[in-house]
Amino acid sequence: MKCTVYEAPTGNPLADAHLFSFDRVHHLYDDQDPRDLATYRARAEDVLRTYADDTRASLVKALRSFHHQIGASAAQNRALDRLAQAEAVAVVTGQQAGLFTGPIYSLAKALTAIGVARELERRLERPVVPVFWIASEDHDAEEVNHAHVVDRLGEVARIQLPHRFEPHQMMYCEALTARDVRSALNQADARLAEASHKLEALHAVWSAWHDGDSLAMWFARIMAKLLAEYGLVFFDPCLPPIRRLAWPVFRRTLESVDEVQRRLDEVYAEVERAGFVPEVVRDPRHSTVFAVIDGKRFVLETGGPGFVARGHGERGALSAWLERGNLDPTGFSANVLLRPVVQDVVLPTLAYVGGPSEIAYYPLSRGVFRAHGRRLPPLILRQRMRLVPPSVARLIRKHGLSLDELREPCDLVGNRMRADVSEPLRREIDGWIEGVRAKLGTLQASYAELGPDVRAIFERHARMEERAWRDLERRMVRAWKRRHQDEIRQMRQIERCLFPDGYPQERRLCPLNFWSEVGTQAFGELPTWSSISQMGPVLDVVIDN
């Protein structure tokens, strides 16, 4: 396995400012400079001063049960033991629970948290534990009910769960059926090319599902299996004991909703004054809390006295909603701006590892942090990662390419065709057409006295000549394509692996292509970036055998 690391912008203006010119935006991040070790020293002291022992004990007890459910490895259980230590802090990351782990960046986030936790543990001389937050409360099924692979023909194929999720349905609250799981696996089997570890990968995915599992639980089991060699703690915010720990956050948010909204207005204005478009559209009626009713999430919005569940219609005074939460805190959920505060209260959060969009919306979440009397944690951009399986590595080498020249989407077939035939042929034919037009012009001048129609006759003939030459050009290009069919297919395979549908691989493909070629064991060898002095790394990981 070979890994090349380089830096590159993300394309998100605020995330890139955080990455490359922190001094410009430091005030939007509560001066939490992620490159400065002193930031983490101060943060650790603040966290341990306020994080209660009984909260830690309740957290670890809930997660022990969860780890048992998902079949966590010995290394993962040892990490949980370390989180139980009084001086332990956490590097947290997280992602929605997607089919077959969702896009590859789910793994990239986990690997970044693991690597950064190792580095900070060494440099701070205290236990620092990586924690993966599984966003099981998400209710946007269209974002998580499918996965993409490169199929046998080298095209990007979508694998879709047949399960029909109702609108507002939380992933945590909806069990999949054996039919759902078999359908997804049959689609994967039909689309994936035959490879040495294909059956192993599909069997591992099938065995990770247990009857009654939700997509979120299935996701957790697969992630635990792939990352079994790493000391990573898995966290589900919908576990009832965890919701009990989070309830004070929901209660305080509802009790001080006017303060929350005022603070949000402030931070949205600050982001705009700094020259950036807010990452999350402002919804001034959204309390930042969802009501969970029959397993479905509804925005809890201000509406007259008290709150109303938007899209459901249930209304109630503040006291009624608080009484409900006191009895059953699982009836509430956080929106994207409140979730980081819940994370800060429930976990001893030293730092958060996020993608570009998360780095960009945390300055907005800062409004909710302020309303709760808290500061943002330091934010670290996750490693970006491309996995190059052996079949693609061989093709890259065969065609004399390098990953350095493949860092941006490109048309390999078009480039090769232009070099071999299109551009030389176009130059030749342009010359011929220019020569024909010149000769026709001379001939036209010789016979101009025959009348006004002569010019039109020669123009028509010139156009006919040009069409004939262009038709010849197209025929020659088609002949080149027929002659180079295998080469074209191979170059398209490279393109689809690295930039499926024009997107970066990590944002589109799930790990199944890589998994089916290299096996489960290879995931335990993936690199974990771990240098806070080099922010925003991009890793090209090549297995060539």
C-alpha cells in the first residue's frame, strides 16, 4: 500500500479561509486555532473542569451496551475503557448512516479522528479517544438509502434500498427487512465485477445485518467490522440513556428560545459581514429542536404561546413540552445547529473533525453555543482520500499516467483521441478546406461575368466540400474509436474510479469496489492522517499487486 499526501483547497470559501487564512476568520471560530497545541491544552482543561463524572459513567455504560450490540472489536472496547478514565477527552467525528457505509468520506472521517487522537494523546500526555457519532436521527431517506459503485462495464451504478421510508421518518426508528437487505446485496452482486474478495465483502455486509436492525444499526455493524483494528468508539445519539443525558440541552433551548434566536441573528450577520454566504439557510421560526412523534421528526417552531410541530400540527405550551421531555427525552431531537451543543454536553469533546460544509456551518452553530454559555471546540478538516484498487492502479501504469496529473476531473479518452487523431486530422482537414476555398475563390473570379448566380453556386459548392471533409473527419474518429475500444474502456474505468459522474470519488462511491478487490483486512492498513500542522490533507492510497 502506497500513500501520497498533498494539500488542496476544498472549494468551500469559508472552509478554505479556516484552512489557509485562519487569522482572517478567527473570530468566527471563537479563536480556536486548530494548528496551535495550546488551543487543545486549554480546551482539555475547560472540558474536564465542566464535564461531570456521573455524565461520563452514564455515557460509558450506554456505549458498552451499544458496542456489544454492534459486535465491537477488542480494540474498540479498549478505546471505550480509556474513555471511561477521568482524564480522557474525545476527538469526535460523525456521519449519516448510509447504505454500505455511504460515500468513502465516512471512512475518511473516522480515520482522521483516529490519527488526530493519537497525535494529541502523545502531545498532551493524556487519554484522547476517537469517537464516531452515527447520525441515526437523520430523516432524509433520499440521502442515505442508496450507494454508488463502478459496475462491470465501467459505468457508475446506483444501488437502491427498496424500503419505502415515510416522510419525516428517523433512520433509528425504522427496521429494514431481510428482503430489503437481500435486494441491495443482489444489486451489488450483479453490478460489481468479479474480484478475488467480492464474495468475502458481500458476505461481510450480509452477516453485519441482524433481523430487526435499522439502517443506522446496520451501518454501525459494518463500520465496526471495517475498522476493527482501530481503537474507535461508536456513538448513537438516539440511544435512550444518551437522550436522557442530552435532555438538559433540549430543555434549556426551549426555555430560552428567544435568546437562541437573537444569538443566531448575531452570528448570521457576523458571517455575512465577513463576506461569506451562511451555509445553512436561516429559519427564524425553527427552535433548533425537533419533536419526535411516532418515530418521525417534526420541526418544533414557535407559534403563538408555546410551540407547534411543523407538518404535524400538535401544539402545546412550553410547560407541556417540557413535561413530555421530563418523562421521555427520546421525544426530542436536535437540528444541525443544535447538534454540536448536544455533542459538547454529552461527550468530553476536545475537537471535532468535519467536512468542508461542517467547518462552514459551525460559525452559525456558535449562536446556539453562546445561548448555552459555551464556546466552539477546535475544528479539524477531515482528510480527503482516494482509494485506488489494484485493477485501476495497473491501468494507470499501463497508460503512462500518474495520480499527480489526475487530481482534477479530466477526459482521458478525449485527451488521448485529440493527441492521436482529432487534432492532427483537424489541422490537415482545415488546411485542405482552406485550399479548396482558395481555389474555388479563384475559379469564381474567373467566371464572375456569367452573372450574379455564380457566387451563390460557388458558396453552395464550398459548403458541400466542407461537409464532405467534416464527414471524413468524423469517420476517421469513429475508426480510431473502433481500433482503440479496449483502451477507451480502460481509460473510462480510471475516470469512473477517480471521478465518478465528475465528482470526487470519496463523495460518490461507497467502499464496495475497493473492498471486493483487496478484502476486509486492507481496511486495517489504511493511513490515519495525524498532523495538526498540516491541515486539509488529500491522501491518494494505492494498492498495487
